[in-house]
Amino acid sequence: MFLAWVVAALALVTTHPHASFAASGPGPLVLDGPADMQALSRHFEYTTDPEWQLKAADFVAPSAVALQPLPGPVPDFGYTPAKIWLKLDVANGTADTTAWRFFVHANFTQQIAIYRIGSDRSVATLMDLTEDSPFGARPIGSPQLVAPFDLAPGEEATLVVAYYSQGASRITTSIETPESFAALSRINDAKSYAFYGMMLVMIVLAGVALAALRQPVFAAYAGYLLSVLVYVAHADGAAFQYLWPSFPRFNSMASVVAGSGVMVFGGLFAITFLQTARHHPIMHRVLQAVIVSVLAIDVVLWATDPQLLKRLLVVMISVSTLAFLTAGLIAARRRFREVRFYVFAWFAGLIPAVLFTLRYGFGFEPTIITTYDAIRLALLFDALMMGLAIFDRYSHLRRQAMNETLAHVQRNAVLGQRLALLEQGFAQATALAQRREESVKDTVHDLRQPMHALRLSLRQMLSGDASRSTDAGEIEAALGAMEKLVAERLAGQTDAKA
């Protein structure tokens, strides 16, 4: 019984949003001012066109095209090769507003056309862009897709949107007045340029550190920052507007280039900063595998299946971030103080990675803060923590080097003291040897006279010369003198050794 209640509750929860949108049914949206996605979704109808055969004229009443209410709060049909058609009936309920803006909250999609069908069944093309359309082909020079249209007070019309995306088909739309659109643009520009400014400052600092210290970790850090900046600028539409406005086909794949750069340089930063080849060889191979996998996916699918490529990279963003964070946690078990900011950085980096995967992989949209605002804040904190991690790491290495230098100086001082003592002892031994040598010379010199006298006495005694008698006293005196000298020298040597 309990299980039946649980199943019924889950069914109610999962089907309630769809039921609410279907229950409202199609009908004209009365415009009394700006209308957000929530207001539009109740009136949107859609159909998919796998064969790309439909035209805007097919939606002129009475239309034979079978349409359905949106299955959710946002047009989201996953990754599909079909062209998607949206139909929205609108009526101007204001008294004086004539100019309107149909605002697609996206910087680019490979195919998008917006039509206005009047009450007289006339079809007007508001915007028609393909992947070959330069930025200047847009009816309004905005980084996002905006189509202006006129709708007089009390007038009714039908808006038809046809689009195709190599990536996710999820788009958010709204209808704005010129004033409300200008206000939104100012807010978005302020947030974007604040982010760009802070990222550029960190990139310049990383470049200066690379030029001064010539350490590979700064090159990886600068590459990561630059990839993040280009990716966010591309998502905002500013990159297409200012960097490559005449290369729409590159803009179609710019998310692949920048996103892959974020993952590749993030992996290189993890390898160089954590020194995984030296400290964590298994994790080193894992990080190398992540980098190689990203590059292999790009090479294999770039020309053959760009849609699958983008879909896989959405998943790889979370996979790579988890790998970078895991490497930091493993290193923190033994070197926490050295890698603490790195761990904080990738904990922050996990937030935009998961949000991005949930949004484009599973259709999740946070209600407290927009996805890209959350991504900007998290990426900014992530980049800042990485910079602090490098600074902290090199401060630690500098302190370690200073301690090693101090210990080396202390060892040299001790060795110097011992060498001085040895030199002093050597000088004393040399002086003693010199004194002994002089003493021996003096002794030999003193022994010559008694030896000479003794030799004469012995020669006379042995020759038997009667004219000269040998005095035994002389011989005894000579021998006594010699014995005395020898005894004195031996006594002096004994005292010196003692």
C-alpha cells in the first residue's frame, strides 16, 4: 500500500509540470509589456521537422501542420538533427507600444529564422541566419539573437521560429520592448565586462610571472585562464561580435575549441602544479588519459559528427573536473598546506562543470540564479584560487629554499671552524718539527767536538805511540759529554710528545 502511494506521488510530481502546460492550451499571448519565458511557454506550440521540409507559409491559418504544446517550461528537445518549429500567437494589449523585440537568449545557432504572419496572412521574415551568416547580417547588432517586429495596439499576429542547433536544442526566449531590452543589455554588458576585466588582469599577471620565472605552471595557468575567457565571451556572444565577426563557421565550433582548451590546460595545470609524475604516478597517467581523450574526441568527431562531439564534451567537462579535484585530494593527504588552494579552486570549478552538464545534458535550470551567472562567479573564484595556489606554492618553496640555504651556511660555518682548527694544528706541528730539526742539528754539532777528542784518544791508544800517553780521564770526559747531550735531547723529545 505504501509503495503504491509512493509511485502515485512520483507520477504526480513528474507529470504535473507537463500537465500544467498542456492544460493551458494554445491561445494568443496578450502583450501588456515585456513577457518572459514562463509567459511564452504557456502559448508556444511546436513541431519537429526531421526532413527539413516545412516552410513558414505552412503555418498560415488554416494550417495543416499538427502542433503540440511545449512539453516543458523551455523549448528543449535534446540533441536532435531535426529542425524545430515554434509557433506563438500574440496580441498587443497596450495602448501606445508598437515596437517589440523577440529575444532569443543565445549567442548563436546554426540555423534560425523568425517570421511574422499578419492577420492578412502575409509572411514577413524578421531574421534568417545560417552558419554562414556573418555577425553583420543580424537585424540588430546584439551579441544575442534579437529580431525586431512591429505590432500595433490591438493588433494580432503569429510569430514562427524555426531553428536547428548542432549542440543542445534548449533555448530561452522572451518578448521585450526596446526600453526593457536596452536595460537587459546594459545589465548583461556590465556583468560580462566586469568578468572580462578581472580575467584579463589575472592573465596579464600570469604572463608576467611566466616571463620572469619561466616556470611551466604559469604557462598552463595562463592557457587555462585564456580558454575560460574565450569560452565565456563566446557564450555571451561578444567573441563573435568583436573577435571573429566574419567567420561564422568558426563561431559554430568555437565552443569546442575553447571548452577543449579549458580541459586540456586544466589537466596540464594539475600535472605541473601537483608534480604528479614525481609524487602520484597513477594519477599522472589518469590526467594524461583525460587530456588525450579530449583531444581524440575532437580529432575523430570534428568533421564527422559535430553534434555528438559537443554532446560528449558536455559530459567530459564534469569528468575532467572530477579528475582534477581527485588529484588534488590525493595530494592533500600528504601536502595539504602546499595544495590547499588548488583543492579549493577545483571544488569551485566543479560547480560550473556540473551546472553546465545538468543544463545541456539533462535540462536542469536553477531558479535562484541564472546558469551563466553562476558559471561566471564560480569560474572567477576558481581562477582566483588557482592564482593563490601558485603564489602559496612558490612562497612555500621560497621558505623551503631559504631554510635549506641557512642550513647550508651553518654547515659551512662548522666546517670552516674545523678547518681553522686543523690549520692551526698543522702550523703547530710544522713549528714543532722545525724546532726538532734545529735541535737535532745543534746536537750533532755539539757531538762533533767530544767525538773528535775521543777519536784522537782512541787512535793514540791503538797506535802504541809511547811518546804520547793516552789520558783515561780525557776519554771518560768525552764519553760523559756525549752521554749528557744524548740524555738531554731524549728528555726534550719526551716532554714535547707529552
